[in-house]
Amino acid sequence: MRETVQEAVLRSAAEPTTEQRARFGEFLKRKYGQALALRWEEDPALENGFRLEVGADLYDWSLEGRLRQLRERLEQLKPERASVIPLMREAVRNWQPEVTPEEVGSVLTVGDEIASVSGLDRAAYGEILQFSSGVKGMVQDLRPGRIGCILFGNSEAIESGSIVRRTGKTAGVPVGEGFLGRVVDALGAPIDGRGDIPAEDYLPVESPAPGIIDRQPVNRPMETGLLAIDSMFPIGRGQRELIIGDRQTGKTAIALDTILNQKGKDVVCIYVAIGQKSGSVAQLVENLKRRGAMDYTVVVNAPASASASLQYIAPYAGTAIGEYFMRKGRDVLIVYDDLSKHAVAYRTLSLLLGRSPGREAYPGDVFYLHSRLLERSAHLSDELGGGSMTALPIVETQAGDVSAYIPTNIISITDGQIFLESSLFFSGQRPAVNVGLSVSRVGGDAQTKAVKKAAGALRLDLAQYREMEVFTQFSSDLDETTKRQLVYGQGLMRLLRQPQYHPYRQHQQVILLTAALDHVMQTVPLAELDGFRERLLTDAESRDPALCRRIDESGQLSGEDRETILKLARDFLTRYQAETAEKSGE
């Protein structure tokens, strides 16, 4: 409902004539349905026009205002590269400035990346505001008579009392195929020094998650290439699997290996860095480039040096870029590294906006912060193209405390978690996956039949080993059966150790699991197991490449193929032991 106004203010360099006053009066009566008093104020800066203020409405007929209208008209054009110049010429030739009101307000206070604005009573939550200095902001707090706005630029350029305009647009980012292989900031602007990125569309950073009808079951694997995860906690395309653990336990390494493993699988990868050191992100980008993974990856970087506003919006911007590809029927993998820092950035903004702190000083809506983000990952129905977006959110714990506020929130939102344990990491078990606390709620539905059959009772065997390991700490006299089980369990744990940047292909995982769970490797000393494993894979691939190709292509493991793998493994073991004995004899 339009507010009741009693007076209009005309600002110009020269006082209007009687005739001009009459024309202004007719315009106001026609526009607002009543006669309004017109007050003139001199403004020497408005030599080539005027500004008419009616309540919150501003009719800007200054030279600056008309040029802004022309710029907005040109920005609405979506030409092909070849037709951009002719189209701009035609737009300028046919352009006529419009007498349309802008809703404007004024800055009450500004500081700490937050501006308080009055006069924009019809502004919407999440709307972008334009400040007179050129800085943009987003509405995040609505109160009677004033709104709170987070800023996406230098707050020092904004002064109290300066003009703020509504844009009517929600925050969004440019998207397109050109973003592949690029590093961008939280607003989609390139920061890798390689020039502009041609945008094919402009998507809002906040959008509703797909509904139940728009989804289909998660039933296709998103292989990480990590034996410990693919065999026991498989991740499906469209799933949300949390990676959780203390600082420096290999969380980012798991996400990075998963990105590397998508090479040649037509999966678009998006890595969102929130609050990370710029040097660490640069090193990660360099690793991706060196290994040929940057060609299918987009890196969205909101480093620790960026404002809390940009760190807050970064994961939503990355998700919008992912949704562009998902809606085209592509499969997307998105990594949020990490949501602990994202929650801290949101808490910072919320406290500055004057929201009440709750548990652990986080505002009460911090659960919604991450639920509306992660729910956007899905496996879309065939009617919508069948694309998918798989989310790997990362959360940092303090001293392994998974019961803290943010970890429990995200655990309840996601479809499982991979828990990395510090004691395992420091003992050399990497990836340091805790088999007892990790889980995938999609499970075998997202696992190929070959890996599922090869993995067999791996989790159960490891659980028995961990229990027996604790029990044997209190006993020095062990029977032979217990000793054999301990050696077998130690061998399995050693098998699950995997160097970084060395993801396994499906046939390699099947060969190792089949041989290990059939106790073929049990006689190999632990210290020699790493070398034995790599040589076994090389030997099997050279002696029966058709078998490896068949497993990779079909995702099946027939009884005949399983026997072939066991025969290859036992033959290699015999040759390996003979070679070892010969060397020791020398």
C-alpha cells in the first residue's frame, strides 16, 4: 500500500517558473491522486536537470540519473558476441528516458561491513541495494523504520546521510561454461588474472531446493577413488556426505582426491574455499592444474582476508554455479571448505546486525543457514534432465567433539559423515577414517556391484579387530587364533592407507579387496605391504587387462572373475615370496 504524502520536494539549480510549478502540480495529482504542496530547494550540482522527491519515491531527471537509466538498459541486453556493437547502437538510438520513481533511502549508520538504512520500507529480504558510492549491499535485517544491510565492498566509501537505491533484484552470480577452469570470488568475478568470463545466464544465489517430486533416488556412485570410503561408506550422486574432524587431519585431502578422481567422468567439480589462507587456495589450484583437474573445476574463493559478507555468500554462489550445470543434465560435485568458518562469518554479521545470540553465541536461525544450502544438492528427476549435485561439506571439530552445535546441526542435515580421527592420522593411518563413527545413509544403493561384492564383510572384520586390539592391551599371552586375527586386522588397516593424489580406479579397488579379504596378503609383513600392493596391481593389469577393463565398464564381479583375481594374486604372492627369499639368501 502506497504511503500517504503531503509534500513534494523539488531540487534543481534554478528555481522553477510558475508554468513549471503548474506542470509539476498536474503530474503529482495524476500520479498520487491528490494535490501536493511543492517545495523547492536549490542544488547547484543539478544544472542539467532536477530531482523530485515524493516520500520514498525519487524521480531523478538529472544527467546522472538519465545516464544510469541508459546503463541499466544496456545491461539488460543479452547479445551474441558478434552482434553486441550493432545491438548497443540500436538501443541507444531508440532509448527514451522514463519518468519512473525510484525508491530511495538514506544511510543512518555504517561500519564493520554493515549499513543501517531508513526510508526503504518496501525493500525485501535478500534484495540488492545500490549505494551512491557504487558499493552494493544485501538486505539482511528488516525492522520498522530501518533495515540492516551487509556490504559487498569498501564501507569507508559510504557516508552517513548518503543516498541508497533499491534495485528490485536479489543477489545473483553470472554462470556459464566459461567458468570451468577459473578462480572467481563470491560475486562471480574472476580473480585469477585471466580476463573476463563470458556469462551465459545470471542465477540468484538463493533459490528453493528441488521438491520431492523433482527428485529421484540416489543410486549412482560418486567414486572418491579412496579405498576406505568407496568400500565402506559409498557416496552417491546427489548425496550430501559430511567430512568432519579436527584441524589438520586430512579433510581437504579427501575432497581434493575426490575431485582428481572425476577426471574423464564428465563431472563438473566446484571447490568453495571459505575463510582459508590465500596461499593454501593458490597451492590447491596449482595441484589441480598440475594433475589436469582444473579443466573441469571451478574454484570460488572467499579467503580469510575477505569480508564476512563475502564469506557468508560464497557457498550460495558456488551452489548457484553448480545448479546451472545440474539443470543441463550434468553431474556436479561441490565441496564446501569449510562450513565451520561459514557459520562464524554468519554469526559475525548477525551480532553486528543486533540479532540475539543463542547457543554458543550463534543466532537461532543458524540451522536454516546450512539446511537451505545443502538441501539444494539432489539427483533431479528425468523430466528435469536427470542431473545431480553431490555435496561434500567440511566441518572442523575441536578436540574431536562431534556433539558441538554446528557439527550436530550439519550431521542432522546430511546423509552421512566421514569422521577423521586425530590419533589415527598421527599414527600414519591416512586417510584417518574412523570406521565406527563414519556412516553413509545411502550405503550400498550407491555402490557398484563389483565393489559391494568385493568389500564383503570388511567393516565387520575391522570392527572386530578394533575391539580385539583394545582387549589385547590388557593381556600379553595370546592364543594363535587371536594372533592371526590381529595380524589380519593390522593388514586390513595397512591396506586402507593410501597416498594423497593416488585415487584408485574401480578394478584396482576390487583386486585389492578380493585378495585381502581372502587372506592372500596375510603372510606379507606389514612393512612390505605397501610395495606388495602396488606391484600386485601392476602385475594383474599387465597379465589380464581384459579383466580390469571388464570390471571398470560393467561394474560387475562374476564368480569366474573373482576366482581369476585370486589366482593372479596367489601366483604373484608365490613369485614375490620366492624373490624375497632369494634376496635374503644373498
